[in-house]
Amino acid sequence: MTKIRIQCSNCGKVEITSPIPGVPDGMYFSGCRAVGDAFYCEDCVKTWAERNGDEFDRQYKDPKGMFVKWWNRTVDTQCKGKKIKAYRVVNGVYVEG
Ligand SMILES: [Zn+2]
């Protein structure tokens, strides 16, 4: 089964996960965030304000949309040629599409 490798841009922690429905939702709700191609684990998002002056979700207008874009790009890059569904956000929830 296809796996994707995710590394926190702050602490370097590596997670291996599956590009399947529910995974990005779970990661987002557990507190993970992303900016562009940079991923931040839940622990580093908790301490975000100490490093960056304000809470992540207050610094960025669309943290969920940013996370979805990051997820889709990561899956695209790591699962080239495989049919993996992309995600988008509709009314604040992830949908496959
Ligand atoms: Zn981290």
C-alpha cells in the first residue's frame, strides 16, 4: 500500500501515513498545520506563538485551505501516477474531489 512521508519543518519529526480519506482531516484536527510546502506537527503548532508572535490560526486567514493545498501537493509529489483522490474544503469540511 502506498505511504507518504511527512516531515515537520521545525522539529524534523517524520511521520509515515497513508494517502486515504480521513487522514488529512485527522491530522488537521489533531493540530497539524502547513504553510506552503512546510509542514508543522501538532507539538510545533502548539508552540507556534512563542516563535512567531501569534497563534497559527490567527496569523493565517485560511489555515484549513493551506493544509489541504499542502496535503494535495504532497500526495501528488509522492504518489506520482497513482490514482489518489485530492481534497478540497467545502463549508469548512474536507471533501474528496
Ligand atoms: Zn514538529
